[in-house]
Amino acid sequence: MRDLFHEELDAIAADHLRMTSLIRDAIESATQALLGADLKLAEKVIADDLLVDQIANSLDERTINLMARQQPVASDLRSLVSSLRISSDLERMGDLAHHIAKLARMRFPNKAVPVVLEDLIRDMGSAATKMVEKMAVVIEFRDLNRAIDIDTDDDEMDALQRKLIGILLSDDWGNSVESAVDMAFASRYYERFADHAVSVGRRVYFTETGEYPAKK
Amino acid sequence: MRDLFHEELDAIAADHLRMTSLIRDAIESATQALLGADLKLAEKVIADDLLVDQIANSLDERTINLMARQQPVASDLRSLVSSLRISSDLERMGDLAHHIAKLARMRFPNKAVPVVLEDLIRDMGSAATKMVEKMAVVIEFRDLNRAIDIDTDDDEMDALQRKLIGILLSDDWGNSVESAVDMAFASRYYERFADHAVSVGRRVYFTETGEYPAKK
């Protein structure tokens, strides 16, 4: 049977899972809004990010109160510190989805993504969604193999970004500088989003084992 | 007289100050390396960032141990949680200076900054240095007015970034797409650097007063 402290830790993980579910929807919708110049969807992502921020704030409050009340021993304290850091990674992932949606809104009614990059942006969006889905499994089931997996996905994201930047800088880039700058920023947002997913995986790993997985 | 716990808090602030001093040098040198295509200086910034990361890691360890040993009451606990967050802001500022230096290295022996943007990049570098210097005063003397000041400086940084992006996107941008993408990223790194300085100011304010300053 779980004691009260561990029940509260479970409740924190449940809130991380709620945030993750919101972030999953946000990054998927942001990608769709960016590709389809869908203003309504972009606005929804921007508005919904407030909810992620609210959960993060109330969770911080609760986690710090739990530290103060329970005076946890070293390993439990490390769990709580990791929880605070996971919240802040998740909050930042929400921000990055929000940034992508803002790019879509800024160029509306035009499409921000030129045809030549549509597939790549779609791939970056899918990679991001896949990572956030794995992150949910890691948070819910403390699945450490999956936590390490996220690192491999991140290599894929980095490769997609390099490919995208290569296209922007190639001699036959036929689009505007504005479009190149937009796409450079978009790729950066996806890449940072992925970095934070890796970070969450590593923090859960740390919470469960007391050490970080080896960097590849 | 300070008790042991508060002496340890002072020691943490002293380490934050050491990090801040390294970051100050890093952002100043990175800007100089970027403007002057100075490979040696860029390499130095990249290598020195390891030191910032090392201090951050050992500081995290010490802060969490202090939490575990001292079982601090609510307000002291909040100070320690803020300390962890300040470390992570500072570590990220180091990373961003490192990113700027890597841009300089990537384009060496060419200059990454086109002539038309030299003044603006210099201004962004100066704004960043000014913010990090204020941050040092805030950390050392808990100067809350200065903490709020950093927010105003951030508006200046945002304005500089908007101006830079405006030049990239103007019809008379006579430089390459590569250069536009480089400068878009550089401006983003300065802008994020400034955001983290604001965040440090707000966290010190919170530690001292128990609340965050009103957002403007």
C-alpha cells in the first residue's frame, strides 16, 4: 500500500500526465495550423497554453508545500526536485508549441510553410508528437527503456533540422528570406521541444534509479 | 549574526555570482568573436562554458543536500527552490553565449555578421552585458529595484531584435539567406539570454519578498 507521501507523488505524476496530454494536442495542432494556415486552430493552441501554465504553477505550489510538510528523506526529496524540473520542462514545451502556432497566425492568410518544406515540417511535427507520446508512457509507467528511446528520437529530430537548414541555404532555395527566417525559427522550436522531452525522460530515469542515463 | 543555514545560503549566492562573472565574460567575448571572426576567442567561450555547467551541477548537489539536512521551514525552502532555478537560468545563459560563439566558429574565417548589422549586434551584446552586470548586483546585494530594472532592459533587447529582424526582411537586404538565418538565430540567442536574466531578477525578488514583481 502506498503511504500518503507516495500518494501525493502519484498525484503530481498524474498532473504531469495531464500537462503532457495538453502538450501533445498543442504540438499536433500547431503543426496542422502551420501547414494549413489554420487561424482558428492556431488561436486555440495559443489560448490553451495558459492552461498548461496554470497547472505548472499550481503544481509548483503543491510540490513545495509537500517538501515543507513532509520533510522528505534524500531520495524522496530528489523525486520532488525532479518533479519541479519536469514541470518546468513541460511548461516550456507548451511555450514552444505556442510559438509555432504564433508563426502560423503571423503569416495568415498565407501559408508560412513553402511547398518544398511541407514534408519536412510534417515530419518534425510527427517526431515531436511521437516523443511526447513516449514521454507520457515514461511518466505514467516509469518505463526507463522508453526514457532512453526518447534520446534516439531526438537524434532523428536533429537530423530533420539539419536537413531543413540545408534546404534553406541551398542555391536553389526559391523562396523569400522571410520564409527562410520563419522556417529557421520553426525548426528551432521543434528542436528545443524535443530537447525538453529528452530532459523529462532523463529526469524520470534519475528519479527511479538515482542516476542519469549515460549520454550517447 | 548569520546562522549556519544562512551562511550556506550566502555561499550559494557566492557561487551564483561566480557563474554570473563567467557568463558576463562569455557573452562579451562571444559578441566580440562574432563581430571580429575571432576563432580563438570563440573557442575559449565554448571551452569555458564547461566550467559554468560544472559549478551548476555541484551547486545543485549542495543545494539539495542542504534541503535534506536542514529540513528548512517554508520561506527558507522557497529560497532553496529559487536557488535551484537561478542556477538553471544561469546555466542556460552560459549555453546561449556558447551558441553565439559557435556561430562565429562556424563561419570562420568569414565574418558571420554583415556590415549592415554590425551596430545592432554590438548593441545587443552591450544590452546583454549590461543586464548580466545588473544581475550580479541583484544577486550580491539583493537590490530589488535593480531586479525590476532588468525588465526594462529586456524591452530594449526585444526592440533591438525586432529591428534586426526588420532589416533581414526588408527589400534591400543585400546579403545571403545564410547570413539572414545566422543573424536570426543570433538575435534569438541574445533575446533568450535576456529572458533568463529577467527570470533571475524575478526569482531573487521572490526570494526576498515572497512574491513576484508585477509583470509590466
